[in-house]
Amino acid sequence: MMTKKEKRERMKQDKGIVDFMMVTNHFFRKLRDWIAEMDDPRNPSYITDNQTDLNYMAILKNVCGQHSMKEMEENFNKENCIRTLRLMSGNRRLDEMPHYDTLNYYLEKLSPECLSELRKKMVVSLIRGKQFNRNRLLGKYWRVILDGTGLSYFKEKHCDNCLCTEKQIE
């Protein structure tokens, strides 16, 4: 168990968003470029916020534990947050956070294939950088993690291998 003093020391070392940016830049140096290459689904004549800003804003929303777009809008509407987004996205002309409606609209229109391709580039970057090598089983086998919890669902137990939840009556 960590002592209070150790917690205070750890908090001094925690650089939050700086650490996040260092990790992102180390493992995914071309992330900005990959995002900029995606097909922007919006009408070009109406675009004021670039998609790099919007994608990094969505990433920050999740990394910073914002539960709703409204909460993000309230908490991110600060000069420090705007400077952080400007630094992350590389958009030096950014002077306001994009509105959450703009982000919602963009994400609704964005093709799932674009995000899938982005994720694929990130995984390839990790593999080419040999980031997983030290975690191989017995030094040579890849570990594979699968989550099959949502593959099938039945309202009733239909075979002996089914898991079920039962209410306990007290």
C-alpha cells in the first residue's frame, strides 16, 4: 500500500497531458498526418474546424474522462485547453475549441472505415516498432486477447454450456 507521502511524490511527477503527448508522439509520430489523410465527410464550403482538431478533441474528451459532450464543452472552454489542442493538432490558427455539435456531426458522418484504417495504421506502427516483442510468451509466441462476451445472447438457457444470471429470493 502506498503512503500519503509516496502519493504526493507521485502527484508531483504526474504531468498528465504532457505524458499523454509524449507517449502519442513516441508511438504514433505520424498520427496527425494519418488523421489529415482521412476523407472528411463534411461539405468543404461549411468547414471551419479541421478534422485533426476534431479528432484530437474527441481523443482528449475520452482521455480526460469527460462523460458527455456538454461536460466537455464546459470543462474544455479554457485558454489552457485551447493551447493544448492547438499544440496537439498542430493547427496554429486555432483560437477557440470546436463546438460539441460540430464534433458530433463530424463523428456521425465519418466513415467507420476511416477509423478502422486509422486503428490499423496505429497497430502496424506498434508492430513495426517492435513494441510487443518483450511481452511474447516464452519469448516467441504472440499473446492474443479476445473478448467474446457479446457474441451471443439468449433469453433462456438453451444448452448445458450456457451461462445464466439467476435472481436470488430472500
